[in-house]
Amino acid sequence: MPAKKLIAFLLIITLNILPLAVSVQQASSDQLDTINTQLAQLNNELSQSVAATQPLQSQLDSEQKQIANIKNQLAGIESNIVIKKKQINDGYANLAQKEKIINATIRDFYVKSYYDSPLLTFFSQATMADVTQTLAYQHAQTEQDKSIITNIALTINDLQSEKIQLQQEEAWLAATKTKLDADTAQLNKIITGAKAYQSQLSNQIAQLSAQQQQLIAQKYASLGIPTTAETTSSGCSSDINPYKDPGFSGTKFGFFTYGVPNRVGLNQYGAKGRAEAGQSYTDILNAYYQNFQITTMPTSSTTVIVNGTNDSGETFSNQSFTVEDYLKHLYEMPSSWPAEALKAQAVAARSYVMHAIANGQTTVLPNTHFQEVKTELNAQPWIDAVNATAGQVMTSGGQPIEAWFSSTHGGYVHSSSDIGWSATSYTKTAQDASGPINSWTDLNNNAYDKASPWFYCDWGSRTQFNGTAWLQSSDVADIANVVMLSQADSSTTSHLSQTDKNIPGTWSAAQVQQELKNRGITPYTSVSNVSVSADFGSGTTTTVTVTGDAGTHSFSGSNFKTLFNLRAPANIQIVGPLYNVEIR
């Protein structure tokens, strides 16, 4: 693309995209489809800009190599010019002396030509031998004079020619260097401007992606994913024990996740399993946190203010509690659970609210966005656990830690940095099991939270398939095609959202198949088997292998999950890093 056209193209797109930058800040949870559309537009514009810039970048790279080569040659030419100039100057300096020689030689030549005629020589010599010798000598002298005259004349001519050539070379060198500098500056200006624009686009895409992830997280709420163990959430859509029939014929595929977000800190069902195995609350806390001390703090005189509506619909209007009274109204773990699990939860919850207060947050929400508080006191076993651990706070460096917790980790505990949060010294990465985990069987048998109803779930549902999350062969084929197409050409990803959301620019299953064919890739129309491989040390699905009428293809577990969540119908999702496939 010519430079002027590229600049015009960039200007047009920059003007067109400004409203999007504003709309990002105004987005809300009901604007997911709009965000997806904007993201697709931005990705498309970025692809166009990159495609337009690439030829110029290639030209710049080529010219820069040529320029470097030319400049090396110019440096050699400059050195030669300096040498030539010195030689010419030296030549002219010596020319004065040579002029004396040539003048004397020319005078002698003409004198000798006049007086040394053969006739005079014949009459002036006594013998014929003398005549011959004298004539030979005169001839030699004459030839020598001619040679001196000729050489000096040639030297003068060469100096004149070299001087003219040198002046021409100096003029060419100056013009060439000026043109090279101008060409390089112009290309650099275009490329720099284009890349700055692309950086702007990438930043906006990153912002939209973050916004999109936030909105997707809000959609997760429709899955009934339990954030704490004290919940009435129903759990899995199409559990395999017992098996729930979706009502369609053919092979059924279910993508089952181990545990629920966020898997950092205390695993509530894991704490229950550990307490049932005889562990104390301090043992349990040390299993889920590290680099901390239990410090007694003045929580009976420390105030926390509760404001907002809880998950049961009860409203608090800036109601003031001491931290200990606040905890007695807390509902985060069933009070019927073992006492040591309740104590571990009490210390974690106390540490969590004290961390907020230490960071200046005196007012907290009464729901699962912070911690679930109700107007009535919790049951006596929970109050006993609060009293038994009164004032005990986990601290690091003298400050209360942000003691995250969730209902079910799926056999593993992760550090905050593992899941993309800020790194902390007190969270940890570990297997959460009574024995080593080297296989699916080990995980299912040894995980401390295996009794959780959310330990192994497929999430999402479709009403037309009996409210299950089972997928048909054609569904999985489409998802596999989307993964292959995205890998073959990442610029197509903006067209690969789920087809049942009516997002502008989304390609149908048939169009995705055609796009693969256009790129020389055979698409799937049906899938017969899906298998996964996992890193059981870290609790991560590493590879997904799909077999069907397009052969066998393997994909990275994280990439497959990302595109699965983008393309899967309804609200069907893989919600964690470790997942498996069930086939019925």
C-alpha cells in the first residue's frame, strides 16, 4: 500500500474507533454481545493495519540492509576519494618541478633537431664509424626527450581527468547520502506511525478483552457455581452419577471441570475432608497458606460497618459490628461440619475482614462479593468456633493476610499468581490430597474435597436437551474446527463466537468449514472420540486430542479451553484449568 494511502487509511480508522474507546467505560453486564462485536471490529482493523504495514516493514528492512551495504561502500568510496584527493594535490605540487624539466627538454629537443641534422653530422665526422656512432647517440637522445615530454604531458592530462572525476564523485556521494537519509526517514515515519496506531488498537483490544472476561464471569453466575460451601446452588447440569440423558441420539460428549473458581487459599470441602481425617484447624490452615503467623489482635474492639444487600435479600444500612460479632453473623460454611473445619474457616474469615480494615476498608458488603452476612446469628457450632479462635488472625510481616477461600478446589490449591492475581508470599501451590496424584483415579480417590457436589462437574445447560450440558458430535466437530482455524489464522478469531448469540460477523459452522478448506485444511463434520492428557503435578489439562472424519488432531489444553468457552452453545463452559471428557 502506498505511503499516502496508508496514512489516509490509518486516519480514517483512528477517527472511526474513537467512539469505541468511550463505550468501553460505559459497558454493563447486558452488553456482552456489543462488546464482542466491538472486539471483532477492533481485531479486524488491527489485522488490516498490520497487513498494510507489513509490506512497508519488509521494504524498510530490505532498504535498511541495502542502505547498510551502500553505506559500507560509500565509506570505502570516501576513503578512496581522500586518497585520490591527496594524490592529485601531490601531483599538482610536483607539477611545478616537472614543468621546469619539460621546458628544458623541449628546448633541448628543438635545438638538437636543428643542429643535429644527419648532413651536418656526415660532414663533421672524420670517419664513417664516427658518423654512425654520432647518429645513433643523437637518435637515442631524441627518443629520451620525446619520452620525457610524453610522460609529463600524460601526467598533466591524467591529473586534470582525475580532478574532474573526483569532483563528480564528491557531488554524487553527497546527493546519494542525502537521498538515503530522506528515504529512511520517510519510511521510519510511516512505520512508526502505523505501529503507534497498532499499539493503540492493541491496548483497546486488551481493555475490551478484560471487560469481556468480566462480563463472562458475570455470566458464570447463571451457571450456579458456588463461591462458598454455604449455598443452595444446585451444582452440575448433567452429572454422570447418576447419568442424565440429554435425549438426542448418537455419541454424547461432556466436558467436566475439577473444582470451581478460584482455588486460592482455604478449600472449604478440603477443610472438611482434612478435619474428618483428624487434622486440627492449624494443620488445615498450614495446608492452604504459607509464610504466616497466627497473631492475636484486638478484634473485640475493632469495628466493621456492613452496608448493602446480602444474597438472601436482607439489607444492612451502615450497621456497625465488632469484628467478633460480625463473624457470628457470617454464613460461609455449614455449621454442621466438623469443629476443626469451622475453626479454620473462622480464622480465615477473620483474617480476610481484618486485612480489609488494615487497608482502610471500614465498610464491607454483606454478600459473597465480600463475605455472606445475615441479620440472624449463625448456629451454635459456628459461634463456638468463633469463640474458640477469638482474636486469632493470620499475619505476614505483621499485617493480616487476605485469606481467600472457596468451596471446592478440585484436589489442588493454587497461589494467587497461578490464576493471574497479584503474587503473594502467603498463598501456595500444592496437591490437596491424602496421597500422591498421578492419575485421574488417584485424584478421584485421594482428593480431600472429593465429597463436594461440585468436585467434578460439567457446567451449563440447554433446555432442548433435558437441561444438560452434553454436546453432540457435530457440536464438538465445530469447536475443533474453530480451534484449528484460529491456530491457522489468528485474525479469524473475531468471527468464532458462539453462533446462538447472533453476534454480527460470527461465522456459521459451514462457513468455518469452508474457511478451513480455503486454507488447505480438512474440517471435521463429525467427531468419534476426544481424550485429554494432564499434568497431575500442577492440576492442569495439557492436551486435548480429537479424532473424527478429519483424522486426529491435538491441541493445547489452555487454547482449547479458551476457544471452547468462546464457541460452545448456550452457557456451556469449562470453568477451570483441569478438565476431563466423558463420553456416553
